[in-house]
Amino acid sequence: MKLTVNDLYDLSHSKAGEYLGGFTYPWEALAGIKDLILEIGKTLPADEYDHPADDVWIAKDATVFSTAYINGPCIIGHGTEVRQCAFIRGSALVGDNCVVGNSTELKNVILFNKVEVPHYNYVGDSVLGYKAHLGAGAITSNIKADRKNVVVKDGNESIETGLRKFGAMLGDNVEVGCNSVLNPGTVVGPHTNIYPLSMVRGVVPEHSIYKDKDHIVVKTEDEM
């Protein structure tokens, strides 16, 4: 199973890179996102970031629509757009040149640089790698119906996470099709595409195309 932080992410593309590098698996970082944001926020230069609340930092060159709601702790990076009616509930580290779109909700997340969650997305208790993109209506489901702890499963292998809330870990350059649901504990390897309307759970390998749970194909050289 290629599930480690170093398997999934180029850590140079996030302010959380050093922090994430201290863990084996990325979901181990979820519990500390709030404190991480507060720590990083104190180091951000005042000439580059506005500080509208004690626990909120917004890059001066970011675009935030007046109807967006931003609750701390939160960092919004350079060049990022937070569009109309976005709902940032807190503990959101949003990288540079990201798009947080209309009616998108974020909660306890790390978004690497150039992540796009542009239309009606829910992203909770998740880490989205560099240039990851969610199509319209795609969501990360972060809690099981039975409220039990989430287990990451790859075939017959499994890892107990000890977490009741855990959405998805998306590697760099992952593309998720419209109206897909990433079930709790989903891990998607870098450079993988998820078909629209997919219901995904478990581990999806890198450089692959997920059509459904029984049809996951390796990308050809032309598709990479």
C-alpha cells in the first residue's frame, strides 16, 4: 500500500509541508491542524496578510467575496479565490492560488497550493494535494453511518486509524469527477482520475483511472 505522506505529496507545495513530514500517514495530521494554523499564522508577514480576526489570516492578494463566511482558525494563501457563499467552518489551511467555490464548505482541512474545490463541494477532515480538483458536487464524506472509527482498507489489508472523523486523502494532481462521493477513509494516489458519479471507498492506486470499484485501470503513457 502506497499510503504514506511521501507517497502522496510533494511537501514543497504547502505551508504544512514540514508539519506533514513528521507523520507516516497523512491522516495522523488531522488532529493538529487547528494548532498548526495558529502557529503558522503568527509567522506570516503583516505586509502580505490581513488579520481580520485573532485566528484568521488572509493574503492581501487573495479575492474573498463579501458573501463568503470565514471562521478561524484559517489561513487563505496568495492568489486564492474564495467565492460567493463559501462556508469555511474553521481549521482550514488553504494554500496559494486555490479556488474555494460557491457554496463550498471546508472543515479541518489542508489544501495544498492550486487545489480547486470550485462548486458545491464539501471537504471535511481531509488533505488535498497539489493541483487536486473536485468536480461540481463532489464531496468527502467524513463520518460512517455507524459512527465507528474509520479503517483504511486496501484489498485484504487494513489500517486502524483510531479516528471517528476522516474524509479523504487525495494525492497530488488527483481529478475527481462531478457528483462523486469519497467515503470515509478513502485514499487516492497521485495523478489518478475518478469518473463522475463514482462512489469510492478504500485505496485507489496512483496513475490510474477509477471507473467503478471493479474497473480501475492503469493510465497509458498518453494519459499521464
